[in-house]
Amino acid sequence: MIDDYERFELIINDQVVKTPVAIASMAGVVDAAYVLERADHIGAAFIGGYSIDQATLDASRMLAEEGRTEFLYDDPLEELVHQRDLFRDSGVVTGMNLRGSTPEAYHDAAEALGDGIVYEIDAHCRQTPIINTGCGEYLLKHLSRLEEMIKALKSADVTISVKIRAGVSGDDRLLARRIWEAGADILHIDLMDDGYQKIRQIRNICPITLIANNSINTYNRMMEMFSHGADMVSVARRSDIRTLSGLDAAISRYADEAGWYNAPKQLCRGGDIRALTFCCMPVKSCPLLPALDKIGMSKEDFQILKLEAVKNTPLSEGRTTCFGSLAWCCKISVPCMFRNMTLEAAGISGKDYMRYKHRLADTIMDRIFNESPEDVTV
Ligand SMILES: Cc1cc2nc3c(=O)[nH]c(=O)nc-3n(C[C@H](O)[C@H](O)[C@H](O)COP(=O)(O)O)c2cc1C
Ligand code: SF4
Ligand code: SF4
């Protein structure tokens, strides 16, 4: 049996994610008990939202009086410790969607709860009483305050997610970039009416772990997200066992067959920046050249980067392919006799080929975003 790491090669908060399907928070509904009933079919869950300081608790009480479902506790941190403990041995990466009105509130929560959970800043809520506390959507319009909150959690050395709603901030690419630069590990995005194009835009601007959310209830919609840069998808309203188990089974089967569950489309077919792993040598006029321009990489550097990255790996094979190395070869779904003959002669399965291409994409992403982040202008 393929083990979970080998299947998805996904780790969050030092824990292997057993499937890239998560439950997204619903205040007053999603708690440990809700998640544990569904634990066999998910890799992560964000319980809450929980209000964690006086201002946000007062706002939650106001919302509850208006008839919304809310989690309300006199001592929310005590309750969160209890919720955290219920997840022990669940195999589910545990996240908590938290509403705090100050950076200190988040820092205090991290001190009380430790590093075994992912801290999700709720920059998503659009209810006026929450916004008036300086939380929820307020943070999407006051980026420096959001950065302060991220940094407060960062100083407690914990894993951070930020839940956002697309289309609120004015510039979601800039927002994503600043969230990543401030030190967040995960961007959890409610796409609203935006589709996979938004995921691709964000994937092209930063390498943060990306969770796509909103009506991702079908295989096709999930695969649209994965093939444009999402690392995970999350489900809230339809997080019933039937939907979650269907998504989990489908992506597990796909990963076992294809080797790279969230492989991008080829760049010229609308793929995100990871698709550089499938690109040809830069010798003709095609979408590769503007893509290299955007990331500030010369054709020569791209050539060196790819050839260096595949040295002493099976992708260095391929003398009879178009450009003399599998480094330049297309996605396995693009039919090609020459590539397939090389793979066969070298004893590399199509699935392994895709796994090697995944490694190459990771190296390219590292080079674009980590070695010279200040130069990136995508
Ligand atoms: C009843 C309800 C409560 C919600 N509460 C929260 C919350 O507290 N924090 C948050 O970040 N998102 C909250 N959400 C938003 C969901 O997590 C999710 O982003 C949204 O429902 C779209 O995803 P879906 O189509 O899978 O439901 C809530 C949604 C619903 C329906
Ligand atoms: S280099 Fe090849 S794969 Fe990449 S965009 Fe151009 S034609 Fe497409
Ligand atoms: S040999 Fe085939 S797979 Fe490789 S670059 Fe040429 S067309 Fe693409």
C-alpha cells in the first residue's frame, strides 16, 4: 500500500497530510466532534471560528442574539485546550480559526495552546460586529494590521494560516504576497465567484501552501484547483461524509495513477508557474518567454537552472528527445513517442516521470521565490 506521504508528499505543521481535502470552519458548527466523525476522509480541519478576546466575544454574543450560530465560552482558551486534546491520535492536521481583535490576543492563544495546531487568522468574516473589532474582513483592508497579527503568531513560532475572501482587498495578489512575506505558512482562500484563475494568480506570486475553498464539492472543480496551483481544497457547507469521502477517494486514486496529484497544466495551456518544469528549451516565441520576463530570469539562466537541477537524475536521460534531455519534455498526458521510448529504455514509469518533474518544479519554485524574493515581479 502506498503510504500517505508518498502519495501526496504534503506536510503541514510537521505532520503528514493524508489527503489534500480539508474541512473549513463554520462558527457554531465545526468543532472537534464534528471533525472526528469525518476524520477518515480528510487530511486537515479548521475548527471554529472561535472568538478569543473580550471585544470579539462581545461581537459574537451580538451575532448570536441576532440568530447566528456561534461558539460562546466564558473562557475560550480553556475550551480550545479541550478541543485540541480531542484531536490526539486523530491523524488530522488540526487548525483553529480564531477571531482576535489584537495581535496580543493571537500571541496569548499560541502561548496557551502550543505548536501542535495551525493558527488560522479569521480575515474572512464580514459580519459588522466582528469587523468593528478590527478582525475579519477589516484585516483585508488594513494590511499592516494583518501583518502585525501574523508576526505576533510568528514570534510564538507556530504554524499560521490566514483565511481570506477573494475580491475584498482590491488586490488579492498583493495581499497574498504580503501575507507570505509576513511569515504565514498557509493561505486559505474563499474564492467566492472567482474560479481557478485566482488560484493561478496567487500561485504565480508566492509559494505559500494554498487551500482553495468555496463550492468545491465535485471532482472536476477540485481538479481545476489542483491543476492551477492549489495544495489542498476545503469544504464547509457540504462537508458531509458522502462528499468528503468521494473527493478523498477520487484524489487518492488519481495520485496513485498519476504520481503528482496537483501537477499543473502545460504553460501554453494555461498552467501556473510550476509548469516551467514541462517547458521546452527557450528557443521559440511562445508563452515561456513572457513568463521568464515576469520572473526576471534570463533564457540562459533558465537553461542552466533546469540542466543543473536534473544532473544525476533520470530526467537527464533523453538524447533522442526534442532538446536532448527529459528536463525539457512535456507532461505525460501530452502524447509523445520519443519521450515514451526514452522512459521505456530507462525503465521509468510515467508515474515516476511525473514525480521527477514534481521535484524539478520544486527546485524551480525555490529558485524563483527563495533565492531572490525581492527580485520577483510576477
Ligand atoms: C454557517 C457558516 C459559518 C461560517 N463561519 C466561518 C468562520 O467562523 N470563519 C471563517 O473563516 N469562515 C466561516 N465560514 C465560511 C466557510 O468556512 C467557507 O469559507 C464558505 O462557506 C465557503 O465554502 P463552502 O462553499 O465549502 O461552504 C462560515 C460559513 C458558514 C456557512
Ligand atoms: S516552452 Fe513549450 S511547453 Fe512551454 S509554453 Fe512554450 S511551447 Fe508551451
Ligand atoms: S520529445 Fe516529446 S515530450 Fe519531449 S519535448 Fe519533444 S514533444 Fe515534448
